[in-house]
Amino acid sequence: QKEVEQDPGPLSVPEGAIVSLNCTYSNSAFQYFMWYRQYSRKGPELLMYTYSSGNKEDGRFTAQVDKSSKYISLFIRDSQPSDSATYLCAMTTNAGKSTFGDGTTLTVKP
Amino acid sequence: EAGVAQSPRYKIIEKRQSVAFWCNPISGHATLYWYQQILGQGPKLLIQFQNNGVVDDSQLPKDRFSAERLKGVDSTLKIQPAKLEDSAVYLCASSLEGGRLNEQYFGPGTRLTVT
């Protein structure tokens, strides 16, 4: 079993929809949680990171962490065609070792 | 600020041949990472350098993969000999430090096809 499991997708939504992207993890050593966005044929870019349970908001993006359930989510409000990409969750231990999920590909249709 | 540079962007080789990839991290970034990303999967860490020392190479297939970062700046990753299952995108990333809040900046990757 993988340490990080990500909802596989793909997801296709109409413009303006609310999108929910989810990951679960099994390693209690993970303390820091990140979401990366990866456009086709590009490297991943960091969207958000958080290290505590609860919500963190940045514009249209909200990252949610529930450490007790070992579950993290990324919500995108008012989704735009430019949000079409693969979203990767990543988790890091205190030692700085990061493990990535396999990504969820999102398509936002105009 | 210039980003992480990688070359070549694409490479096609036959199995059992050798190949090398080059990475130039963001200026001042002490930590450099090489990842392998197989199609449909997330990046898998191959090796992490802190300056010119290796921090983690536990997932590097050392019988065929090698990497170096001689002067603590540029890095090369080599595969010799290549296998079909090495077909993937090889991503280089760098960060200011290698701690837990290590915001990693990724390069565009090198897409390797082994035939």
C-alpha cells in the first residue's frame, strides 16, 4: 500500500464549479502538507502548504487538513479553464523527506 | 529570478545505451533534488543533495543510476545502461534549504524514451 493515496480522477467540471481534490495518507510522520499544480509538459509548482489541522485559504483555493483522519483536501472555488492541470498532493516529514501522490487531472470546460 | 534549468528537454535512446541529464538550480539554493516521474504517477525522489553532499539516495537504483553535484551548484544524473522501464520524465528541483518547509522549485524536466 502506498503511503499517499490520491483520488485518481480524471475530473471534468464546468467553469464556475467548486472542485474538491483529496488525498489520504498512512504515515503519521508526515507533518507538512502541500499541493502542487502541474501543467502539461511542465514541472510542478507549489500552490499551497500547511502544517496544522484546519483550513488555509488563498484566493479561490482552500487547503484542508484533518490529521486525525489522515486526510487532506484542496478546494477550488469558481473554477476557471486556466485551472485545468494535474494537481499533486505532497507530504513531508520533519526530516524533510517528501512523498507525492499520483495526481488528479482536472479539466474545467468553458 | 531565473528558474531551474534542465537539459536536454527530450531524449530518445535504445536500451542498454547510456544517457546524462544536466540541472542548474536557482542561484543560492543549497538543496537539489532529482525525481523520476513515470507517466500517470507522481514524482519519486531519486536523490537529494545538500550543497555537494548526498542527503538521501535510498531510492536511487545504484547499479545503473549515478548522480553528482561536484561544486555544490550544477548537477548531472546518469543512467548506464538504460532499461525500457526508465522511460519517464526526470525532474530536477531546488530549495533554499532541505528542511521540512522546503519549498521546492521544479525545472521543466527531461522526457526520456527508451526503445
